[in-house]
Amino acid sequence: MKCTYFLQSHCRSCNLLDKSYTNTLLLKESELKKLFPQNNILFKPTVGLEHDATGSRSKAKFAVFSKDNELTFGFYHSDGTPRELEVCPLHAVGINSLLSGIRDILKKYKIIPYDLKTKTGELKYLLLSKSGESDSAEFLLRFVLRSKESLDRLKQSTADMQAMSSKIKVITANIQPIHQAIIEGDEEIVLSFESAIIHQFDEFKLALGARSFFQVTPQIAQLLYSAVADSVAIDLPSSLIDLYCGVGAFSFYASRHCPDVTGVEISKEAIDCAKRSVLTNKSKIDFYAMDVEEYLKKFPKKFEAVLVNPPRRGLNSCIIKMIESIAPQFIYYSSCNASSLARDFSELEPNYQIQSLQIFDMFPYTAHYETLMCLIRK
């Protein structure tokens, strides 16, 4: 992947871009093996991108600021200065090309960029998501505002944006009034008729709302979900609970081979999307919008398998103890932070052994990666 921003030291987000793609994978494999030095662990082959990383990322985040009196998209450098960046090669096809039209519409409706120094203006960030790589892929636009001062004008602009591209299905406003490096606030206002875009993964159609977590590299995500489904097909658990399930992708794939699947996620929006997908896909999965710890306390049901995909911080000791009280025969743990994964395994190790570890290169040309750890009860 070629990036002029990297070559000019303008942006270093892809900090491994000076290495060959193969070497970036070798670095990640080396780190994972250091974190798991135990003997007799099966490290499955790393799953990477088949082609160049260009266009592989389905999400984009742009800071919005004024440069030479022109509305500009980019990012804030570590020193707090804004830097223009509108043609990131990682972004999925169509994302970068929308920016020019969006800029013209924002100017037409007098949506003023926020100024960090003077604390004036309204528009702080533009967040875009694309539902996969097919020709029918849809776009979701989120505008992060300082206040509701420009909300009516932004609402009026939605018709222009959707007329510009019929693939723009969802437009929302997020209100973030705090003068800090916080990208989004608690209040999300849907401005379009639709509230979710639809991701097609194999036979499943999955709804995704503005605040719902979803993996950023669809090509790798699909392979990760399939790997979990393959493990479930081998183990054939009679029941499975998916903790931190998000919009339910793992749950749907697990349901191919498990007749009793339950998903738990604290985000009501994500669970609403998951329940919508249940109807669309005619699936039989139960989803609950609850804190994981609260759910496990309230419903101490036994499951033969537990699937977890927690935030970067991993699980806490209390939740690990609750999982152990379920006494599942199998645990499938997907993690975006191998350090917290290794820490959590140290607590599970007395009762569980690793069947396999596998890297999924969800974040190409960075030091980050997704790891799937499959455990079996001793």
C-alpha cells in the first residue's frame, strides 16, 4: 500500500508501513508467541489480507476544522494541531470521494467547523461507515456537534446528501459539548428515515446502527466469524452464550451449528439491531440488552460454550469467576489486545487448556491485531 502522507511524515497512524506486509505479520506472530510461551500450543496460520490493504477499512474518522477559511477534513496531531488528510488509502472505496460533496453541502447550510483554540463553531467530527465491499454497500454518516445550535440546518441538509448519493442510508447527529479530546457524546439523534445500514456476511444480513461496535475490516471479520463457526462445528456444544455480542455477528455464525445461542450486550442500540437481524435472517437467537456482569448474576444458567469479545481492557476477575461457575466445556475468546488476553488466560489456565491461537490481521500495517483463542476444559 502506498501512502504519500506516510512518506512525507504527515501521518504515522500506520506505523509499520515502512515494512513489507509479510514482515508485519511476522512481527505480530513473534509478539503473540512471547505472550504465550507455554509448550504444546497450536498456533494456527495467521489470517491476513489476500491483496493490498488499500480500501480495506470500512470506517473513517475525520476531525473537521477551518484551514484558510475553508472547511477541511483531517485529524489532530499529538501536539493538538489540525492536519489535513482527505485521501487515506486504507478507506473503503467511496468514502474519500464523498468528502467533496459533503463539504459543499455543509457550507451551503452554514454548518461551521469547531475551533479548538477559540472554542467556537459547531461541527467537530465526521464519522463514516460503509457496509462491506459489494456494489450494494450502504453508507452511514455521523456528524459530531458541540451543541444543537445547527441541528435544524443539518437536518435540512440530509435531503441534499442523500440526493448526492443514494447509498447514503443513515445520517445522525451526535452531541458532544465537552471541550476535550472526546470524539462522541452520549446523545445520538437520527436525522434520516433509516436508522441502520445492512452488512451482508455470507448468508447473514446484519443491521448496524450509528453507535454499534463492529469490526473495521470486513474481509478479515468475515474470516474471523467463520473460524468461530468452524470451531463450533467441531465441538458441537448444545448451548452457547455470546458475551459482549455487539450486533450479534458471532452469534449468527455460531447458530449454524449450535441450536441454543444467547447474546448479551450492554448497548440497547446494538441489541435492537441484533433483534432486527434475527427477524431478517429468520434465526432463533435470544438477545439481551444488559451489562454482562448483571446478566450473569441474574441468570446463572449453564452453557456448554462461552464466547467472549470484550473491549481492549479484557475481562475482569469477577466476570472470569462467573464464567468459570458456568463451567463451560469450551471457551472461544476473540481479543483485540493480546496482552489482556494473556492476563485473562492466566486466570483460566488452572481449569482450561488452549486448543489453538490464531491471529487475524484486522489492523494492517499497525502493531494491533485480533486473536482468536479456543479453550477446552481440562
